[in-house]
Amino acid sequence: MGKPFFNYEHFEYICNHLKDGIFIANSDGIAVWINDTSTKQLGVPRSEVLGRHVKDLEKQGLFTPSVTRSMLEKKQTISKVQTSMNRQYLSTGYVVKVPDEDTEYFLVQVKDITETVKSSLKLEKAESLLQKYMDEVRELKMKQQEKMDKQTIIGSSKKHEEMLDLIQRVAKVDTTILLQGETGVGKSLVAEEIHRKSNRSEKPFMQINCGAIPESLLESELFGYKKGAFTGANQSGKVGLVEKADGGTLFLDEIAELPIALQPKILQLVQNKSFIPIGATELKTVDVRIITATNEDLMEMVQEKKFRSDLYYRLNVVSIHIPPLRDRKEDIIPLVYHYFDMYKNIYRKKATMQTDLLDFLQTYSWPGNIRELENMIERIIVTSTSDEIDISALPEQVLQQPEHDEQHLKAVEEQSLPEYLEQIEKTIIEHAKNKHDSTRKAAKQLGLTQSSYMRRLKKYNL
């Protein structure tokens, strides 16, 4: 190459050990120095680069586009992604002024980013596939939930059958209904069941949780508002849920959380089926059936002046108590299998439940009722590392709850241990029989031989 352009000691040796390419051109755009890495990036020897104008090098296709050419025009630091020999580089150009010579040079640092770009593309593809998978899971879960919602409420216990009988009788009439029960017992599902069995089933079912929306927004959500009713409102106004439910059913969940200030408007709606939107002066009338739900003692709230007595009596025309899961033990295993099959399909898992797990679930107290049961089943499906799911899959805090042991002992004390175990086995065998269209499939799910399964069918007269 001859004498180095720069005479600094060790300059060439140091720069030739850099992993980034170094390209230097003078103020006229003529290449005056490149390091070893740069020659590898360009794929040509120095002799084909030095002394040539960057425009000619660009036309030759050694790099596209030319950062130096852009700096010649703009006289400022520039970064661009270049392509050379089917690889991609991040090239950053700097204008370097040399005071002693009163001149300037253009130094370009060239970093190979090919693998980084590939990794980024792979990551984007992976993220895209993950998002697609999550969307599919979400859609499948929604379809499964819709399918479940259209089914009759699961259960065959005496208390459950009594509740279903009452639902059947009141669904066909337009009386106001108050649903009472602990958190998670399925009040929303019962309200939808009443709507489906009513003469309004083809009309809207509108639902709102009175405790989930700030008081300042609840009135507008329920009754809507007139155009220009207040600053920041939709200029075209808003139709509330009450009006949207016209002809159908309005379900007010957590009615105990209804603010005192709104209770007179709800009373007017219940009594006269009329209301006034925010900012309006004229009454509107609607044909709605009203169902409310709470896990609070409304009569106690009335006595404490936290709930209007006249509204309470208007809402409590027919009261339906939804029993907690601990009071209908016979329904636990059918519910367990229902959600187990549902989430197996959603998450595309092949799994079975072991006897020790079913035994625990049968005797657990379920303080969170059906909602807790559903969440727990989904959790063990998602987190289990084995297709044979046993009691070890349950959360530690659940396994350590003392009330489970008490419930378990109470159940055993009410009958002999063999009777208690037979009851559990009969429930499991019966569910498998109802679920599968062949004894072979049922036996396989239970981990039994076909002959052993058949003996149990005969034993329990199934």
C-alpha cells in the first residue's frame, strides 16, 4: 500500500484489529484509507478502493447507499443501513476537521448487523406466532365459554334442583327477581339462565356491575345523556344500558353497591319503567325485566340506612338463593370434569385426573365457590408438567388450609369410611359413563382395565 496516510505510531496496527470497518475519505470524497475489516466487508482489495471517488464505488455496488456521499452534501453526522455482499451494515459517518491542515475528512464506522437483524426478524416472527397462538386460545376460550353459557346450569343435588325448579317457574313471568348468594356461586349465570328461559330470550340481555364503575360514571352508563349534557361528553349524546335493554332484561349485579343518590332513579325505573337521561327534561319509557344480585344482607343495610327500604321491597318480589358449593357436594365432581374438559380443549392438553386429586376437590370447602373451582382447574391444566395430574398440582396455600381437613373428617364422620369412598368412586364412574360413548374410552380415562370398569358399573347399578 505504500506509506500510511496518517503517520501516527501504531495507527494502522490498532485500527486493523477493530471488528468494525473504518473507511476514510477526504473533503473531495476520495477514499484515502480503509482498515482490514473494511476490505473484508467490501470484498475487494485496498487497491480497488483507495484513490477512487465514493460515487464511483457506490455505482460499482460496493456499498449502497453511500454515507460519505450524503456527508459531502449535508456536512453532518449521518447513520444509514448499508448493504454489501448480501450483508447488512450500520454505517455512521463523522465529519472530522483537522485544525493544523485547515481541512476535513469523512470517517465512516461500519458495523455488521446481519445477524442482529436476523435475530430481530426471528424474534418478531416468534412474537407474531405467540400473539397468533394467544389470539386463538382467547377465541377458543370465548367459544367454549359461550357454549358453556348456553348449557343448563350444571348440578343435580337436591338444593340445586330446587333452585332450578324455582327458576323455571319464575322465568316465564316478568316479575322482578333478587338473586342472593356468596361471591362466586354463579349469580350472573343464573340471571342469564332466567333470561334464556323467559319470553324475552330473543331480546337484549344487558348487564352492569354496580360496584365496578365509579359513582360519577354509573348514572351515565345506566341512563345515558343528552347531547351537550356536560363538558367532555360525546357530542352526539349516549344511549344508556337501560334503553339498550328495551324489550329484554337488565341485570344489575352487586346492587348493594348502588350509590344512595342513584337509588331513587332505579326505584322510578322499577316502579314505572321510566327514566330521564342526564341533561334531558322529558321522561323515557322502556319495557325491561329487572334482575338484581348481591352477596350482602340488604335488609341489614336497610336497617343501617345504607339502602332504601322502598327500593329493597320493590327488588325483592321474588328472591332466589343460590347455594354455596360446600352445601351441594354432589355437584362438585361434575363441575370439576366440566371445566377440566373445557380447559383441556382450550389449551390442547391431553390429561387425566388422579384419584387423590378428585378426592381432595370433592372434600375441599371452596370458599370462592364455582369461580374458585373454575380458576383452580384452569391453573392445574396450565401449570401441570404431567398428563397424569395428581394432588401435587394444587397450590400450596390450598393444600394447607385447615378447613379442608375439617370438612374431610366431617364427611367421614357422617358415614363409614368405606361408604364415603364408595360415594366418591360412584360419582367418578357415573361421570365417565355419561361422558364417553364406549366402555373402553371410559376405562382408559379412569386408568382402569375394561373388565375392572365393567365390574364397577355393575356394582353401582349404572
